[in-house]
Amino acid sequence: MADGSELLCPRCKVQLKEVRTSGGVFYGCDVCGGRAVTIELLRKRFTPESINPLWLHAMRREGRVGLPCPSCHQPMIGVALSDQAEINVDVCQHCHFIWFDAHEVDTLVPRQPEPVAPELPQKAREMLAIAEVERLSKQAEGPDLDSAAPEEQRRPWTTWLLSAAIICASLLAFPHLGEVVQRFGLIPAQATRLNGLTFVTSFFLHAGIIHLAGNMYFLLAFGHAVENFLRPLRYLAVIALAAFIGDLAHIALDPSSETPCIGASGGIAGIITFYALIFPRMRLAFLMRWGFVWFRWIRLPAWFVFVLWILFQIIGTLEQKAGMSSVSSAAHLGGAAVGVVAWVVWRKTNNESRMHE
């Protein structure tokens, strides 16, 4: 996405003015009153049901040839804003800009703001996050495991230190999360900014307590066994490579995206994959529920869970490609691919070692 000073009004051919609001940034024309809005900002202001049909029509080129894009100047696609709204807007498939003529955006009904819960002190958030991760880890353990772990068990210091670093970095960023993510998140269209440092910094940032607790749960639940197999250096190498390949997969899906990507799930996906391939019959615990009523834990073999997870990630990647999901399932698949390669290399090395004994 170009800088605000380089964007031109498709009707008046004058430079657009950057306007910052509480919901995000848009670019307006002082002459005709038109506005250039990103699809990300539009999703924040309106419900997904009213926005997704707009983007799907644009991706399928189901509309007329529209005005030139304010950024790349290629012809946009003129489509209906939604199935209910009687407004036609111009959408750029490449820059994700949507052009509204004067007063068109004023006719739309904004999304009702969600009630904001009172923010807890940073120390309280940190204690709650750690306590929840430990509780879930202990609750998911069970005696009905039909695959044995290695006899020589070591304390997973690397996993503990890595999770502590991620928790501390994320919690420190929460008070100013928007600014931190814009500065240190991985932006596909600016992947090499900060000399590529965002490939590293984005790994340690998370979008909230739930995002952080979920990733730390999986890292703590599966990381200790994988660390025991690979030992710390190779274990960290798998995580780093899985995170990097996952980031590349995310970038490849939409290289022009200006939306920052954060989270350690790409690297953790590599660890989960390696674990599932090493212990395919290990029974994993899941808490089943219906609505708001919680039932009981069930246990499924790791290979079965892994196959289901891969299928869900493929579906999620298709939704991500269509602009219907903000979760980077492509990064998960990229990390999982590294986990498969690491397992193949480990198995080949292990077999060769046995042959020489």
C-alpha cells in the first residue's frame, strides 16, 4: 500500500489526505469528498455478513470495470457493497482499497461497538495467563497413554525459557499493542523492513490473552517431549525454521498485504507435527462441550487429531485467501511442513545410527 501522500483521487486526480480515526486510517479527497478505505477498516466498521459478499464478488471479478485504483492505478471492479445495500463501490483486488464517492459511506449503518471490559493490571494478566496454561496442561494429562515416551527424561528448560520470553514480550506489548504491532509485526508488503528483524519480533507478540494462552498451552503440552528427543539446539532450530517458513507461506498467500501478522503458531505448528509423527498413537485429551454447557474430556490418537487439524488448516487457508479469515492458516501449514521434514531427517538419522551399532 502506498503512503497517503502518493494516493490520487480516481475522479479528481489530486492527492488524497490521510485521515486517522479510532477505528483506523482512510484517505479522503478534499475536492469531491470521496474516500479510499481498506477492506480491513471496513470489516472493523461493518458486520462480516455484509462485507464478505463484496470481497468475494471482487475476487471473482463479478462486476463492471470501475475507476482506477488510488494506489496502483489499475482498473478496480465495481460491485455492490452487499446484497442488501443499494450502493455500488469500486474495489481493487491488488491493494485492497475500496472507493466510496461522496456521502455514500454515510448511508451505511456502523457495527455496534462491543462492550469493553475493564482492563486488569499487567501483573494480574500475567498471573492469570500463566495459571490458565498450567491448569489446562495438567488437566489434559491422563494415564491412558498407549505410546511410551523416551526413558531418559530431562527438564524442558528450553521450552520453559522460550514460553517465559514469549509471555513477557507479549504482556509488555499489551498496553500499547497497536503501536507495537505496527512497528514490529510482520507486514508481507514490507517483509524486509528493519533488516528482516520483524520475522523474529513478530514471533514473540500476540494479539491478546486468549491468543497467548492458547499458543503457550500447545508449546508447553508438546514442547517438552520434542525437546527431549531433539535436545535444545535442534529443538530451537526446528521452531525457528518452522516459524520462518510459516511466515514465508503467509507472505506468499498475499504479498501485497499491509496487515501485520504476529504470533508463534507457525513455529509451534512444526513442534506439534513432529510430536504427532513421533507418537502417532499417543492419546490426546479434548474437552467436549455443547454451547455453554461443558461435558467431559475425551481422548483421541494423535495421528487422527493431526489429520483433522491439517484438513481444518487447508480450509482455513482457502478462507484466508478469500479474505474471510484473519487467522494465518497458511503459516500453520508452512510450520507443519517443517515438522514433517524434521521428522523424516530425525528418523533417517536414527535408522542409520542403529545400522552402525
